Amino acid sequence: MTKFIFVTGGVVSGLGKGITSASLGMLMKARGFRTTNIKIDPYLNYDAGTMNPYQHGEVFVLDDGGEVDLDLGNYERFLNTSLSFDHNITTGKVYSAVIEKERKGEYLGATVQVIPHITNEIKERIRRIARDYDVVIVEIGGTVGDIESMPFLEAARQMQIEEGGENVAFVHVTYVPKLRVVGEQKTKPTQHSVKELRSLGIQPDAIVARSEEPLEESARRKISLFTNVPDEAVISAYDVEDTYEVPLMLEKEGLARYLTKRLGLPEKEPELEAWREMVDKYKNLEDTVEIAIVGKYVKLSDSYLSIKEALKHSSVANGVKVKIRWIEAEDLEKHGFKLLEGVDGIIVPGGFGARGTEGKMMAARYARENDIPFLGICFGFQLTVVEFARNVLGLKGAHSTEIDPQTPYPVVDLMPEQRDLDRLGGTMRLGAYPVHIKPNTLARKLYGREIVYERHRHRWEVNPDYIEEFEKAGLVFSGIAGDDERRMEILELPDHSYFIATQFHPEFKSRPMNPAPVFGGLVKAAKEKKYGS
């Protein structure tokens, strides 16, 4: 029988349910169980594709083209796996499917209701994924008490009856504040949160208590007493320096061990040595390099979560810690190049829309003219092309038709098949596509092979009419789409210490022990710039 672990959240949002779920999945996988994670997002959007990063953090893209919540990125990194679009269940998806079935007459004239029709659809989607796994961890987004998450909690409650109590467990993540005035940790918010959960028919099996400092014994005992959860299942999850420490902390606290026993799974010692070594190495790095990220959503760093993580992975691989200098692209437009002075590397990430485009191009130009290690990603790749067209080819007014439809030099343009779309959601070039890398190039040296599969999320492309002109001026397109030779995928400047840009998003496939090659190369070049080779 597949075992299900539902992770719910209480008191406040943003506690780290995603990291807790990812860590739990990793600990189960480390015990040899076939494990996967599912994320439930109670919003009405069909997927995360049209959401502003300021609202919800970055949009993470999967191999199959699914645009999903950033927690799936955490799952992929912690479990070293690839997930599918079906691993992200939203209210929008569930209601769309139910309405479609009703229109087709599949409910045989019944009155369609939240119970049983919506809850049945939710359970069916969870079970569809679960077929191939021993353990499935389902994170229910939002906070207990939110009206949006009610159908999902009800579906989870029903599953415990249908699958059997020995096959379904509940983990509740709550917040334990410490009031400065009284100087002790307060358990009342947790008590009320569990009371709310129990009123919905769910008794948690374990409580993960999030706090700034380790949970005091008195607080642990009080939580256990008032929530009917054994002492050993009240887990202290205090703030740590780095999220990759969380699985080790939860293992030390005994969460996975307790749940293994609770679900009747064979007890096994987890294989965590390589993970421990990676965490220790990262924590003990002494040398640092500073890399600027010039973006338009830098006020919320979760907008670039996968880039931050890819830099972390590359830090470990290169033995140097990356310090990020966050620069708002519009601030660069206002205050000039002085904001970039002293950095060891520059990243211009993806994004949509006109705001900040000139600042991003200024960053690309500064890197090109001052031989600063540089990486452009997606929109950053396109704007690198525009900057080169303007300042090297002398094509005054060159632009992308996304920003300036009337530009005299449309060096970045839509492919003909993209021109008449009236929908934004799910209509881009999405997911993993083959990239053909030319021999004797920096890209080939970094990847070490001819064909790679990388994840895309864009609509505009380098205009094929200008390729010859660019290459005559020294810009090399070292990667071309394996499925369509009109599409440029990687550019580089051979006479530069490290200058590369990709139409795809390499950060989405970066893993803690296997960093994305172009990020690893950037950090290596930044280290050599600062400390010498």
C-alpha cells in the first residue's frame, strides 16, 4: 500500500511548509522508499504561469512545460528528481475538470457539489500520481482556516478513512512566537491552529513547531498535552543558516523515524553522508565573490529563488561563497554604472515587460566592456542581443518587438506561429527542448556534450534575419534549438573571460550536488577574476 503524508500549515503563511515537505521527502527517499511530493495550491488560477513574481515568487518550469509553484523547485532539488505538471494541483485545475465533466454529462444529471464531486476529483488526482510510489507527501498550501483550502482538507480527511488510518498521516507546521516582553515561547497560537484542524475532522500525528530558537522543553510538553500529539512527535524546527540544513535538523529531531513507525514502514537508516558533507562544505567556505543580479523583482528575492540556489550549488562546487548584490534594473537606469562597481560577476535574469529593460542592457554592456564574468538568462539573453545590436553593430533604435513593436531593427521578434495568440497562459515555448551545442565553444566546454535538454519559458526569439550580421561582428551563437534551426539558444563572446547567455533557464535543472554548468562556469570565472587562477 502507498503511504500518504499530508502536510498542513497553521497560524501564519510563509513558515516553510515547502522546505519541510521537501526535507521529509528527501529523508524518506534516503531510507530507500520510492518517494514523491505533490503541492496543492488553493488559488483559482489554473497554474502559476500568469502570476506576478511579487505575488507568489518565481514561476518554476518543469520538463513537461508545466508552470508551477516554486515549492516544486524545492522538491526537485531536495529529492534530485524531475516532477510533472500533475504534481501541482490547483483549485483552478480541479474546478475546470469537474465543470468539463459536468458539461459532457458524466455526472448523469446529478447536482454537482463540492462534496462529493470536487473532493473526488482531488483524491483521484492524488492517487493517480501515487501509483508508482511507496510514500507520497502532499503539501496543502495556505493556512488552516482559509476558506480556499477547505475542500482539500476535506479530501485528505476522506482519504484517511478510505486508505486506512495506518496508511495516512498528518503533519501540521505551526509557528511558536517568543514575545520579547515575557521572554518565553508561546504555544497558544499552535493550540488554536490544531483546534481548528480537529474541528475539520483531522488529528495531526506530528507537529513541526517553527521558531527562531530551539523549542523549549516546557513549550514542547505543553504543545503535546493540548494537541494530543506524543512528545516525540512535537518537532523543533528552528531557524538555520541555510535551508539545506533542514533535513539534517528534522532527522536529528526524529520526524521521519516517527512517521516511518507510525505508517508501519520498515525502519531503515537514511543515507545522508553526501548531503552532510555538502552542507558542511558550504557552511565552512571562507573565500567570497560578489555577483550582481540585475532584475526587476529584486525586492522579493524569492522571485529569483532557483538562481539563488544555482549560485549556492556552484559555490560548493568551486569552493567559494557567492554573496549576491541585488540591483533593481530601474535603479541602474537612474544612478548609472557606479552600482555595479567592484562586482566579480553579473547576472541578468528573465522577466517580462518594458520596465527595467534599459537597466538590464546597461548591465550587459558594463560586463561586455569591462570584461566582467556575465550570464544572461531568457529575457536577459534577448536584451544582450539588443545591446550588442545597438552598441556594436550601430543599429540605433534596435529592440525586441515585445517592447517596441515599431523598432526599425527588430533583432528580437516573434516567430510567425506566435503572432495571433489571444491567450497568455500556457502559450509560450515551455519545458525541456533539445539544444545542439557547437564544437570548440565555451558552451561545449561547459556542458561536455553535443545535445542537452534545457527548460524554456519564452515567446520571443532572436530574429534569424540578423544572425549573419551578429556573427560577423564577433558574437557567436554556440547553441541552436535541436528541433528548429531558426531558434538561437546560447550566445557567447570568445574574446571575453566569461560572457555567455542562454535563451533557456538553466537554473531550473541545477541540483545541490550537480550545479547547472553555466552557473558553475560563472562562479569559477568570478573566483579567478578576484583571486587569480
